[in-house]
Amino acid sequence: MVAIRPTRVSAFAVYEVRRALAKKKVLAVVAFTILIDTVPYYILSTSGASLIPAELYPYLWVAGVIAPFALFIQFIAILIAAGAMSEEYEAGTAEILLAKPVSRAEFMVGKFLGGYLLVALVIAMNAALSVIAADLVFGPQAGLWTFPGVVLLEVYSTALFFTVAFMVGELVRRSSLAYILSSALVVSSQIIGTYLSIAFELTGSRFYEMMHTYLPTTVASSLPAQYEQALLPSSSGRVFQLILGPMGGAPSEVSAAIIVAAYAVAAVAISLAYFSRADVSKRIS
């Protein structure tokens, strides 16, 4: 087995970050992230502040940190991961890069870590902007000692969708198709979750609740929110009810963490196994 050299891995990681940032779609995502973290607070301050109890003002940063994560951040992770490998095949650069004295493992691990680092930076930026905007509009925010933990849990939970999209990108080797297929996982999981919730309300069957509990979107989204609800004062719970919606049908934190890890490990294993045996094709038109 060829040893993985950290210097080569880090070089590919930096290369992946620079390559992704050079894409206009990633810059557009960053711009949209800034808007989604600032505009809602301004709108609330001008038209909806009177509808929000004053005792919730110190905890409104939680909404900005967690609400976009439930859908927006997942699509960012898919956008970055789906093109990490597939765009190299489309451009014909994979063959050139692997012609150098590097192993396939170093190439894939470096690109994986570089893409995942970029997603983590977007998550951190989203969270920081939310805290700043909430502080400027609604005054000093409380419970910020939980901020590092919730950011780390969001980064961890995002691994579910990042690794799956990375795997799909390697398997289909078409960036657009990989993005569509991976996004379909999120959309279908959300739609199925809605129908399962309706079925549970109508029938009361625990089977539908259990099925909803282990959907990818439910699992990934539940960890950060459960972490915050457990640590913040009970009075802040209304933030989750008024802005983030109910959290029924979510697995425990331990169960959710295990399921995320299972998805991620399986996806990474499939990616490595396929890449180690498949031909590195020339440019794909």
C-alpha cells in the first residue's frame, strides 16, 4: 500500500479550495449567504419585531445559525462536493494531475479535505454573520458560549450530504448530473418527510414517525438544533417553535451522530474503492 504523504494531500487540498473559489457559482453562493444572514433580520426589525416577544431578542441569533442549515447549507455542500472529482474529468485535468508523482489516494483525499474545508468555512461565515446581524438589530445576544459547539455539529452533520455528493460525482463523472442526483436526495427526503408527518398525524402509527426519524434530512438537521435546545434556557425554546418549527420525530443526538457517520463512511469507502480501480479517463465532453 502506498503511503499517503501529508504534504501532497495538503497541496491538493489547497488546490481544491482555489479551484472551487475560482468558480463563479461558489462566489455566488458566498454572496447569497451574506444576504440570507442579514436581510431577514432587517425585515424583522422593520415589520415583524413587534410580533416577536422581547424576551426572545437575545436568542434570535440561533435562528440565523440553524434555519439556513436545514436546507441551504446542505445544497452548498452538494454543489462543492459534486464537482470536486467530476469537474476534473470533464476538464481533462485528472489525467494530467495523476501523471505526476502522486498516488490516487493522495489526490482524492486532498481534494476531499479541500472541498470539506471550504464547506466548513461557509458554515462558520454563515454562523458569524447571523450573530453579528442579530446583535446589531436586536441588541446583545446571549448563550454565545454554545456557538463553537453548534458550528462544529453543523460541520459534522454536513458530512452526510457532502460525502454522498462526492461519491456520486466520482461514480457518474458529470458535474451537472451529480448535482442533480445528489440534490434529489435532499428534495425527496424533504417531500417524503412531509408525507410521513401527515400520515402520522392521520393514523397515529409509530411506523411513520420512525421512518421520518431516519430520513437523511431529519438526521442531519436534528443534531445542531437539539444541541442548542438542551443548553439554552427553556425560555428560548419559543425561538425554535416560532421560527424553526417543531422538532418532532427527530432521533436522539447519539443516534443521529451514528447515522451521519454511517452514511459518510459508506460513501467515502465506495468513492475510494471505485476510484482506485476505475480508469482515469481523458477529457469528457
